[in-house]
Amino acid sequence: MARKAVSADGRVGTSPVNERGQRVRLGDRLYGQIFDRIASGDLNVGDKLPSEHEICDEFGVSRPVVREALLRLRADGLITAHQGLGTFVSHQPAPRIKTFSDVQNIGAYLRAQEVRIALEGDAARLAAMRRTDEQLADIAHAHAVFADGIANGQVVLEADLAFHTAVAQASGNDFYLGVLETIHESISGFMRLTLSLTRTGSRARGQRVVDEHAAVLAAIREQDADRARIAMQFHLGQARYRLVDRERD
């Protein structure tokens, strides 16, 4: 049973740990709602967001939840805060993102992506140090399948997952795969969104993803551990930015 605690405003609720989890989930939802308004053009670049108090009233959430969502929107480059002036939209995602069913979960997907950047970057580093010839061949095969799909206009989720899984397996540490498995649903959701944007975007967008995979593969092949880590982190960071910034389409 959850331990009861009294909040700063006198309300009785769950323990601070559970409150934090609930706030994050509410923050995800609010993130998605504000993201939706930015993506739809209800809020355009340069527009000022309502105040924290107004957002609280409109969405029926507490100020900590609003701050959680706004903090992450700033971290993702969608909004910028100016002291004494307010918070303004600074970037917009591609409008077609609203046509994809997973968009309401984007807040959680982007949180999972933060974990991936740290985790998979280090897995790639270890893969460069420890990979066997057979594991290298698996990574190369997964890359070739993904690249062929992009070239033929067939962007397949499984091919992207296979590449990242092969790199994690080559790390020689099963814990990497285990942790990734715990956030598999969010990883798959993120990939569905980004690959849908790639499928409906420019050919150059798809080629950039292929080139980023190729850079990871090359570093692992040459057993350059630091370059492999940087290449993987760059790739995952770029995937994140491609999702939230239409200028990277």
C-alpha cells in the first residue's frame, strides 16, 4: 500500500516517490498536449505560451506538473524562456506528425530516448572493443537490410531495431539488452514515429539515417571505441531533433 504524505498545499496523497511518478506521467500528457498545439499550428514559432498559472487552470494540473512539461519542452528545443517576457515557441515539428497515432505518447518516447543516448552510446563503445567477427557481420547485415529498405522506400521498424539490437549484443554485456527490453515499448513507439516521418519525408532525410548507422558500423569495424560511442550518441540525438524540428526534415 502506498504511504500517505501531506503535500505543500495541505493535500493528503501518496508518498513523494509515487507523487513524482504521477507527476511525470501527467507531465508526459501535458507535454503531448502542448506539443500537439505547436505541431498543429495553434502555436507558431514566435508565439507566446500562456503563463504557468493559465496552463494550470486550462489543463487542470498543478504547477509542478506544468514546470515538468515546460522544462522538457525547453530541453527539446521547442520553446525558449525569456526572463521577464515569458516563454515562446522556438521550433515546430513537421505538421504531418499529427497524422500518426502515437503522437500522444511523444513525451514518454522522448524520455526513453534520453536513456538510449547514454545506454546505447556506451554499448557501442564496448561493441567496438569486444565484438567478434560474427557479431560484426550481424551488425553489417542489419545495416544493409535497413539501407536497402530506405533505398526502396520501405522503412521497416524491425530493420532499425535489428541494427540497434545487434550493436547491444556485441557489447558483450547482457544488461544492456535487459535495460533496453524494459523500455522496448517506448523505443518501438519512438521509432514508429521517426520512421513514419522518414517514410513520408525527403529522400535526404532517409539517407541521413543510413549515413549515421554507417558511421556507427565503421567505428565498430575499426574498433575505435570512442568514435563508436560518439557516432551512436550523435545518431540518437539527431533522431530526437528530427522528430521535434521540421527544419531537419
